[in-house]
Amino acid sequence: MMFQGSQNLGKMAFIRLVQSNGGVLDGSTRQRVTALTPRGIQSMARKYLCESAMTVVIVGDREAILDQVRSFGMVRLKEKS
């Protein structure tokens, strides 16, 4: 059973999310996204992302992937909870 307009709930939630964070949906969003370049994305990443504060979580067979994972650098293992 669907209520009238319920198929648009995802769109409405997205619009509220964008607007509540100061975003504007004025038709230019697609143009701005397609105008992104790898260089611009790299610049943004360097400005806003702190590599030393990042965490990568890898889930899988420890014995099968541990050697590959260690090539990334420091590894801290956590037992199942």
C-alpha cells in the first residue's frame, strides 16, 4: 500500500538534507557536479581531510588478507566482540 506522494519521500528527505545544511537546489547542482575535476577534488581532499585521523576498517579472513593489509602501514587488530 502506498500513500499519495509516498514515492517522493526519498526526494523530499534529500531536499531537506541539502537545504538544512545551507545547500541550494536551483538546477545548477548537476552542472557543478559535472564541472568537478580530479585536480579540484584532490585540492578539496588536502584541505578538509586529515590523513592521520582516518581509520580504515577491513573485515574478512585475517589469515588470508593480513599480509596485504600490512602493506598499508600501521595495522591494529581487533578481536571479534
